Amino acid sequence: MIAIVDYGAGNLRSVTNALAALGYRAKVTQQAADILDAEAVIFPGVGAASYAMEGLRQYGLDRAMRQAVSSGQPLLAICVGMQVLFDSTEEDGGCRCLGILPGAVKRLPAGLKIPHMGWNQVKQSGEHPVFDGVDDEENFYFVHSYYAALQACTIGTTEYGVSICSVIAEGNLVATQFHPERSGAPGLRIYQNFFRMAGVMKQGRTCEQKALGFREMAAQIVDKYGGSPENLFSILYDIQSECRSLPEDMVREVAKRMGLPLMQVYSFASFHREFRLELNKNISDSIITQ
């Protein structure tokens, strides 16, 4: 079982939908026993760090989180979830956190646009299985006003007026400042790699679950490109590159998200497929003749 920690912030649907897109079932829980029994734990961050800590303490999840990490359980912490792993944060006048990692989380420097919101690059500082299939300096989606300085366990950094610790890995603990579930195909790859590291097996999906996963993935890819019609080719290219096909549910979701007639997108998708086939043929011919 994959446990998604619910400390009362709500709005965890994007995480569960992202996992469904990959073929994983997860249980959203406020029970410490579920967390300690899970094959892998997702600790998403929504809202302020002080609110997160209050919720964790209310449900007795702060002790469960510390125990999970100390026992070597695979844990992926996201955004505020990553920040509360540290000793403390400056947010809300200062707040004691879980103390799993040393140091204090600080507010982004004055003079910057805060929050840091949107796409930004993650520079990989070394090879790690969580980055398998992810390009160095790939763009991911950030929304935050506070940051952790670089650590000995930092494996990914991002520049935003200061060097931000954007990915941490230490033992079975992985944490990201960005939101993988809002980062399109590269973000889903981070989840996939984490579950592979944790040894979590995929579950069989119903047709409804598959359709939901396809629609969620399509929505994320459209959002990555801003939904502009001129980016339709790039959107369809990304979908086909990730899925090795253009599933009908994804084409329909693209049309809906972009406000385009369904037949127009179908027509473009058909042309897109023929273009890809011709492009691949030309590449193959070029290789053969060399």
C-alpha cells in the first residue's frame, strides 16, 4: 500500500490522480498505523508549515513520520512536506518542525517576486535513481515563499535569486521543493522512479481509473505549455513520447482544456502521427545510408 499523509490540508486529489495515471493505488490517511504499514509514504505539502505541523501533531503523525524515516521506510516529501523535515522554519514568526534534517528553512530574499511560482530548472548535482530518464536542468513547477539552503544530501538545485535545495535524497528519504504532480511527464517520472526504488508494484486498473489517469496526464502536459493553440504540436508530441500512442481520452482532454473543437484536435493528431512516422523513417534512412 502507498500511504498519502493527510494532515487536514485537503486538496490531495492531484497527487492521487498522478499516481492513478501511473497505475498505482494509494490510501489517503490520517492514521499513524497506515503510515507505518505502508510500502511507501507520500508526504505532500499544502499551506503553511505551521499549519502542517499543527495537523501532524493533532493526529499523532509527527511521531509516525519520524519513526518511518528512522526505520528506513521509503518516504517522498513534497514542497511544504520537504520544508517541515528540517529543524525549524522562519514562516509564521518561527516554527519548530520534525527535526529529521538539520537546519532552518528561510524566507526567500527581499526584492524577488514572492511566491516563487511557475516553471524553473532543476540542476542535478549527481546521479541518483530518482532522476532516471529525467534530463538535467529539466523544468518543474514550483510554488513557495520559503526555501532550504543546500545540504550534504542535496542532489538537485534551483536558482531563484539564491541557490535553492530543490531535491534531497538520503537513504530511503527523497524530498522535492517542486510539485511533481503538477510538473507534467518529468514529474510523473519522479514518482515512477521513487516507487521503483521502493519496490512498489503497480496495481491493475479499471477502465475508469485508466481514463482518469490519461485525462490527468493530458491536463498536466497542456498546463506545462500554457494551453496556447500554437503549442498543440508540442503537447501531442509530449503525450506520444510518454505513452507511445495518442489515447482517445487524452486527445479529448486536450481539446477540452484548450477550448478547441474535438475534430480539429483529432485531425491535427492524425497529421502529427503521420509526421512522426515520416520523421522516424527519415532518421532511419539517414542512419542506414551513413
